[in-house]
Amino acid sequence: MQVEFLAFCIEAYKMKLGASGAKIAERFEDYGLLDFLLENYDMLHTLGRSQLVAEMERFLEKREKTDGGCAMLEKMTQSALCDFIPGKAARITSLLMHDRQLTLKQALLTFYRSRAYRLLEQEETKLWHESPAQIYAEYFTVSHLPLFFS
């Protein structure tokens, strides 16, 4: 049920902005909107489409004001990048814990020892543009294990 709700939210916001669903999903993840929607599911899933879109807009506007909209910048400063990485690190670490049955410590160290992290912390690679799920799929799935510690 919650998965359907999140998909509905992404699609509703996509229609409002005329953007791709992938871009909207990434934006929701980057700004913590997916977590907000899940945490407030009981209340939010009863709203109509226009009310729900308005709630999502308010949430994103507040987040964009507090972080200066750095997630959408073409050129991110190194200090802003350091503020941006923890959210991606947390999500990728969670995926590693779940998929590989690792402890928190093992998963966190796996992430920080990876090629993905080395690339993520370099602004010029633009890997920070990718969602945690995309980074995980590209650098941590079985088909990409040779890249894992290279």
C-alpha cells in the first residue's frame, strides 16, 4: 500500500512539473521527501491529489531554502558536497545491510572503502547527481563486483 502511495506521489508531482518520474524520484530522495511521506503516510494518504501536491511543494520549498537548493546546482562546492553525501551514504549502507546481510559497521565500511565513495566525494565526477539506488545498482550489484574495490 505504501509503495503505491509513493508511486502515486511521484506521478502526481511529475504531472505538475512536466518532468520525468526518474528526476522527481531522485529529487524526493535527495530532499528527504520519501521519508517524510512514509513517516506521515497515515495522514497524507487520505488527502486528494491537489492537497497532496501542495503538501509536497511546501515540504520541498522549506528544504530548498534551508540547503540553498545545492542539490540542483550545476557546480557544487566541496563543503556543500560534504553535506550532501551523508544521505546517500545512509541509503546505500542500508541497501548493503539488507542485500548482503551485513552489520551496520560492515556495511558502512564497505561503502566508505568503495570506488563509488571515492568517485562520489569528487564533485567533478557528478556522481552526486545520481540517486543512492542508482549508485548502488551501478557499483554494488553482483554484475559490478570487479569495480567494487578497484
